[in-house]
Amino acid sequence: MTTAATDCSAEARPGLRERQRRARESAILDAAFALIADVGYEAMTMDALAVRARLSKPTLYNHFPSKEAIAVRALVRLSEDATATALAIDPTLPPIVRLEAFVRWLVGVRFQASSAAFLQARAALTPARAHPDYVHAAQAKLGAVAGLIRAAQDASEIDRAAAPEVLAQTLFALVCHTEYDDLIAAGQARPDDVAQAVTRLFLDGLRATGGMPVDGTHAQRGRRACPSFGQDSAAEEGGRL
């Protein structure tokens, strides 16, 4: 005799066809991130994407009717990955360590080639950013990161002067500035240099009076707290901006 729990489990588990559909969609998005990193969003074509994803054009169009639809789903996945990463950090760690883990992860992901290419294409992606699916995912991301900040404020580890949501948006703006890429391209800075400067600027600027500055001990604990920190490939990085 089946139980209600067994029935619910069966209902929650997707069938083979749905799992295959999700796997193909994920492969298409991975290919899109890789192609955008190579040629930029504006130069990406559906023909080139089908080749990169090793799919027929009809199969590609069955999943995404247009390049714009791919942009929406890609942006949604960026936000979903950031939300999942923020929520996955060990909740038993001190709030400031959890926040630092996320900041370091975010900055590290920002300098992935695919993330940098998306930021450079920000103007072209404006319509996609207005899509309801992206707006919903972006709000969820904001809430997750604001939660990390609020916890650190409640523990008196960082300044309470600004609302957590404002500080979360400040973090995103600070990390996503595209002129960092100009500095790197001109040989005036390395990605690691910029990442360290951004991390210290944000975290040290928020610390409550007498709080500990960013140091090697917190950095190591932050890396361990964030399971996907430091992975390089678009498929494995575990999250994007």
C-alpha cells in the first residue's frame, strides 16, 4: 500500500522526459555562457549556439524561440545561482564570516569570462532585465543577500546605519562595475588585485567600530563556508552574478 508521503515523493520527482529537457536546457545555457565569453552577447547567433551546444537548430528553437529568450533564462540562472549560494553557506558560522564568504564568492565569479561578457552587454540586455521572470529572481537574490547582511547587523558585526537591501544593492553595483575590465585589459591591474580591493572596500567599510578587519583567517573560513568558491568553468562554478 502506498503512503501519502510516497505519493508526494513520486509527484515531486520529475520523469525521464522532464529530466532530459532540463539537462538540454542547462547544456544550452552553458554553451551560451561560453559563446558569450568568446564573442560577446551582441555577436552571438542562434546558429553558432546550436553548433556550440551540439544540437540541431530545431531542437534549440524547441527550448528557446529566440536569442532574447536565452538572455532572460541566462539572467534568471545567474540570480538563482547567487541566491542558492547565499542560502547554502553554513548557518552555524558567525554572520560576518558568512557575509564575507558570499562577497568573496561573488567577486570571484564576477571575473569569470562569461560573467564579464554579460556585464559588458548590459545595455543590450536591458529588455531581458525587465522580464517578470528575471525581476522575480533578482528580488529573491536581493532578499537572500540582504538576509546575510541583516544577520551581521543584528550581531553588531557591521554598521546598522543603512537598510540591508540598500547595502546588498550597493554590493552588486560595486562588484559589477565594468571599468574594472578596462583596467585589466590595459594591464593596469590583475583580476585578483581588483577582487581583493573590492572585497576590502565593501567589508571593511561596513565593519562596526572595533570590528576585525578582513584578514587571512576570515578569508580561509569564508572560502570553506562557500562550497562553490573558486571553481572556474561555467558549468561548475555553481553560481554567477
